[in-house]
Amino acid sequence: MKSRRMKHEGVLHTALSCDDILCNILIRLPPKSITKFVIVSKRWLHLICSSSFRHSYLSRWRVGFNLLGFFVCNSLYLGRPKGGARRPRSEPALPLLSSSREGDDLKFSGVLKKLGYFIDSSDGLLLCGRHPKTYFVWNPITKQQHKLPHPRVHFEELCMAFIVEDSPDDEICYRVVRAKCESRFEEVYVVTIETFLSKISTWCYSKLRCSSTISLSPWTSGTVIGGVIHWYAAQGNIAIYDPYHHEKHIALVKLPGPFDFDEQVLGESSDGCLQYGWSCKAGLQIWVLEKGFDGYSSLFSTNEQSSLSWSLRYKLNFKIMWRKNPTLATKCVTRKETEILAFSPQDSKSVFIRSGSSIYLYHIGSGRMEVIQYQGRGSSILSDFSKVVPYFKRAWPQSTLCCGGNSST
């Protein structure tokens, strides 16, 4: 019995000493369990925090996100022409309404003063800068910033997208896309883009073809779902571009509704579909672009007519919402200004709602609302030119042992 037990322990020790076998075991554990095993040893910590294991694990399990806070973006200063509005010295270029301890650390670290204006975020990384030449990517793990080389092409008006890519090693890879927005009224079937690839540290120029006339909405950031970029376009359309598709094609999909809403947002549903929400004074609606048998691939074929359609998943009357949450209703004095703010990432069950300077998370299933407490309450987020953008980071163990990438301060 003793020799059999020793033999069994020896086999177990040998198995756990092999990274491939250990990964095979750990990848089968649910997200609530996996985070507890980082304290076993430095080896386990390094293995679990590595990009390769994270990529394999996320392809099998859906991991949640942590809300760090909200960035307040004032569009008056984007692409400011000569003689345009200047930001007063008393107003921070990159104001953060922190809702977590990590957000507090970022807010008071002083690093935000060095990054310019908020442009976009992806997987916790920040894309900031000053149009049209200066851009930074800030890594919350390494606490370092990487200054991108100046773009090669000048765009008078543009929209952008930021994608953190999966990498087989521990290096953090990303791409930044700048797309030209045509302000002319003539028919345009081409979108000019410039893409920065962190792997080669350079900008690449290309043109995207569209089967119909297209005009992207300037000074906006694209919503990225599965590496596919979704931009707002003129005449109530969404422009969809897959950087990894062999066709240099950009597709247009008509949004549902009359498009004269107070606020509209894009996001990813729990089942990986494009999610579209709009609100007016009466309430909000949430629509989902249903996928075909090949996902959204049919959109990028110029020879086929897409059969994808929108379906209404949720409809909410704001009066009923406040009636179901009487405690919050008595505290909120600006209920008439209620509007949809943003979706939670990869989530169809909750949505952020803003009413004046108050921000709430509304749970669709239960109808319950919770107040999001943040530092900076009473800040200037009531302006018509201000957009409040939530800042998320994936809830995944992190270690400086796994920090990679080309960063410089």
C-alpha cells in the first residue's frame, strides 16, 4: 500500500511538473477557481498569468470585467481647428471618475496628465493622445506608456479603433486604426485607413471598398467585437470592418429605428452579437444584429446580399423603471434627463444609465438599479459636448513576471 501510494504521488508530481499537463488541468477549472491557484507557487502564477494560457482559457470560458471608472470626453477639443475652443487650464485633459481602488491609483498617479485626451480602451490598455499626430498606449500592468510614431497620412476628420490582439507569447500586441471621414457630399465608395501594428511598430496605408456610398461619423471610436470594428456612419448606418478578412471590404448595415434619439450606444451581447441601444425621454430599446450560419462573414462578400436582421431584445419605459426603484427615484432630481450610457462588456443582462451627474447600473432581468459611486461627483459631465465612457479591465490575475511589450516612459 505504501509503495503504491508513493508511486501514485511520484506520477502526480511528474505530471504537475509538466507545463502542458498542468495547463490541461487548469484550463478545465471555472473562473472562480482559477484565480485562487496563483498563490501555489511562482511557477503557477507565471503560467496562469501568461498570455498563451489566458488566450486558451478565454476561448473556453467567459471571464468578467472590472469597472475602474468613467472617462469624461469633451468633443469640443477633438481635432480643434485654429481659433477653435481651447480647454481651460482648470479642466483636466483626461478627467477620470474613479469607481475603484485601482481607478483611484491611476487618477492620483499623475500619469493621466501626460497622455493627452482619451480616445479608446481595449482590455484595460488606454489609447490617448492629441489628433492628428500624437498617440500613446498606456499599459496598466507595466505602468508604462508607449508613444506611437507619427502617422504618415493627414486626415482632416477621422474616426479610430483600438484592438488588443491575442498573442502566442507573453508580449502584448495591439493595432490602432485611423479612418478618414469624408465631409464632401459627393458619392464616395472608398474609405482610406491607416493602421499601426505594434508587432512591426509602423503605420500601414490601405483603402477599403464599399458596395454603396459611405461616410463615417468623425471623432468617434469604433466598437470592437471579436476583432471586428463597428463605426457609426451617415444616414443611420453602421460600418463594419474586419481587419483579418482577406477582402479589403467595409460593409454597411442599416440601424433599426428613425435615428433621432438623444443617445445611442454599441456593445457586445452575451452571445457575441452586435448590440445596439438607443434612448429618448420616454425610455430605451436594445436591439441585436442576429448572426447567420457563418457569423457576420457574409457581410464582407461583395457578391452576396446579406440576410442579417435586427431583433428587439428589450424595451424599457423610464417611468416604470423609476417606479420599481422608489428609493433611488426620491434621491434623483433630474429624472427627465435619464439616458442610456453604455453596455457592460459581453453582457446582455445589464446596462449603464445616466441621469444628470448620477450613474446607475440597471439589471434587466430583475429591474433593479444600483448607484455607481465614483470620485469626482459633481464634475462637469452635464455639458452637451461631454461623453462619459466606462473604463473596464478584464478580471484576470496579473503578474509583473509576465509583462512584455515595447514600452517606454
